[in-house]
Amino acid sequence: MTAVALEATEAAALRRMSLIEHLRELRRRVFVSVLAYLVGVAAAYALWEPIYEFLRQPYCATTVGHKSCDLYVLGVFDPFQVRMRIAFLAGAVISAPIWTFQLGRFITPALHRHEKKYAAAFSTSGLVLFFAGVAMAYLTVAHGLQLFLEAGGQHVLPLVTVQNYLSFMTLLMLAFGLAFQFPLVVLLLNVTGILSADRMRQHRRTAVFLVLLVSAVLVPTTDPFTFLAMGVPLAALYEVCIVIARIREKRKASAATPFDLEDLSAGL
């Protein structure tokens, strides 16, 4: 075997070892994430009553004057299915910091030094923005529910099932959580050089229009209050993105400016 062939064989063996190591690392990260999720599901299953009461509060806020704010089931197995559904959803939320951390730790070794800094900031900000969107949905959903539940008048009483209500709440909170990732997309375009701060400022009206249009599509209700509860914060976050992009570009420009002794002597 020639020296060239031997080197090629050794290089292929190293690539195979690297691939195997990456697969082992992936398996370990996935195992930890799944284990954390199962622990979160078990905790949510044991504590499902306070979680259910927490999710039910927006509906209870719309039933002022009623004797109760109970939700109904129509089948024998529905109570168990409701409890399991709450456990699965809450388990994903409880374990979110762990599985997002595991995902970030798996991706960051393949990045450059400056990319690792941005990756950590983006992953943390994405998690914070997602929970901020979920919190916004939870705090504002009662106004939309009030409008729709009273649309039939005093003589039409809605019989709201647990499944329908949880589906509505899940869809709404997920829509808000995903919509609040919009600032990360804008800043990512700025970091990659696709969208500068000046262009962001020039196309401000178009961006706000698109934000309101997407909010109207994502919001599962048609009431104006919930629509504005999503659109107005996103428009404000777009302005924050412009400020952050401008500061980042100024720091980058100042760091790239060479130190010139002639300019210094001329200034003196």
C-alpha cells in the first residue's frame, strides 16, 4: 500500500471515529432530554390539579355572576385523557430549560468562537421570548373569551368542554410563543449581514404591517383585543431590534477601525 493510500485510509478512519463520537454525543443528549421530559410529565401528572386550575382561571374570569366555572366532559375516559394531556403539555414546558440546553450543547461545538457567543444568546433569548408570549396569551385571553361566550345573549349558555377549552388555550399560547420569536429572526438577519439597521428603519412601516397581518392569521380568535395583544408588542419589539442592531453595527465598525498614528498626530 502506498503512502498516499495509507494516509487516505487513516483520514477515513478518523472521520468514521468522529462520526461515531458525534452519534454517541447525540444519543447522550437525546437520552438526557427524554429523561428530563419524562420527569416533567410525571411531576405534571402528580400536580395536575393546580396546573388545571391555573389554566382554567381565564375562563373563570369570564363567568362572573355564574354559580361555577366548571368545564365538562362527555365521555367516561375523558377525565383521564384530560389529565394525561395536561401532563404531556406541562412536562414539555417544565423540562424546556433542560432540553434546550442539551440542544445548544450539541450544536455549539461545531461553531466558531464568535458564533458560539451568538448561539448561547439566541437560545436563551428564544426561550425567554417564548415564555413571554405564552404569558401574554394567558393574561389577555379572558377578554376574547368574554366577547365570544356572551355573543349569544343572556338566554344562550355555552356548554364548554375541557377538551375544547384546552385545545383553544394550547393553540393560543403556542401561537403567541412562536410569534414572539420574530425579534430573533430579525436580529439573525442583521447578524448575518442580510438586514442592516438602516434598512430596518427604512422599511419600518412595511414590517409593522406584516407583523399585524401575521398576528391576524395566527390568532385563533377574531376579536380585536387578542389581535392587538400580539401585534402591538411585536411592533414594539421590532423597534427594540433596530436599536440593538444599530448598537451592534457601531461596535463592529469601531472595532474594525485601524489605529492610525498620523491621524493621532494631526489631532494633536
